[in-house]
Amino acid sequence: MALVGASSFVIRRDAFLSAGGFTNESINGEDADLALRLGTLPGFVQVTSPSTFAYREHEVSLMKNLPKTLKGIWLG
């Protein structure tokens, strides 16, 4: 079984392709966009406990680029 790594999760390659993969848009949050599309596929499982992910922000974080972040939020 082929797997694809994406930010903080591991996805079967067939599911990654079924969801359309990463967007070609230049946005922040492309991993969240993919996760939302994966969530509509049959068999999707979300682990909510225990915590499996943490977010670290720093001074040169790309998330501080507001226009690019908003573009990612509004993509869907």
C-alpha cells in the first residue's frame, strides 16, 4: 500500500488522489484544505484523543502572511 505524508498526517495514496491531492493554488493552509476534502471520503477517521498534533509559530512563519492565509481560508 502506497502512503503519502502530508504535514501532520499519513494518507493512503489512493485516498490522496481521490481527494484531488494538494491544491495548485499558492495558499497557506493547503494541508487543512486537503484534510477537509479527505473528510468527505468514505472511511475517513479522525483521531481526537489523545492529541496527535501541535502547532508551533515563530517570527518568520508563513502563516503571518495574511493575504496568503486568507486565500487559503477562502479557497473552498
